[in-house]
Amino acid sequence: RDQVLQRLQKQDTVEMQSSGLASQIRAGAYLAQFEEEVDPEWIGPLLISWSSPCPTLREVKPDFLHYFSRTPSDGDVIQGCSGVPFRGCSRTRILQIICDSQDTLDVKPAQSRQLEHAAATLLTTQPDLPEDENV
């Protein structure tokens, strides 16, 4: 069970692949901290839902879609930045982490979260199965 859950947790994490995009996001995060006129949901080209435990991606401006290694979709989870996880962080703290980072954000597809939940439910409610080294 632990092996399956560990593999599911590592699956499908992608990074945005551009220093240009990263700088746009950092600039947007900086403005969001200090500018009252800025829409608090937009961080550069990203529309973010500041949900808990991690923020989720709602939209990406079309001109920036090509920077992603896969097309992002509504509900993708923004897990962290530069190895710093966002889980449980406040919006203010997340913006500070982004501003201080030279890296890009780690984004995990929404579908993988649903798959992890379903697998965890099955693994905790189903009887033990024989161990198989190929899992």
C-alpha cells in the first residue's frame, strides 16, 4: 500500500519551463503584495484560487500557455516553489516565497489528486492483497 501511495504522490508533477514566465509570476506576486489596485486573484499571467491547503490554478493567459510542458487545466494544484511546499501557507507567505525564488512553480494536475484520493480510499478499505514486487 505504501509503495502505491508513494508512486501516486510523485506522479505528474510538472514545472513551468521558462525564466520569462517565472519573472512574470515573480513580478505579479510582488505587485499583489503591495498594490491595492491589483486584482488579488491574478499573479502575473496566472489566475489563482487561494484555496486550502494549496492554491489552485484557475486560468492561464493564452499568450503564456506555450511555456508549460503540458497544457494546464482548471483545478491544477500549485504545490510549491523552489522545493518549498505551499501546503498550509497563507497567501501572503506564498507570495513572499514566489518573490524570493529563482525557480518556477510546481503544478500538479487536478486529475492526479482525484486519483490519489480514490487509490487511498481503496487501499485503506480493501482487504490486504498479496505483495507483488511489480507494483
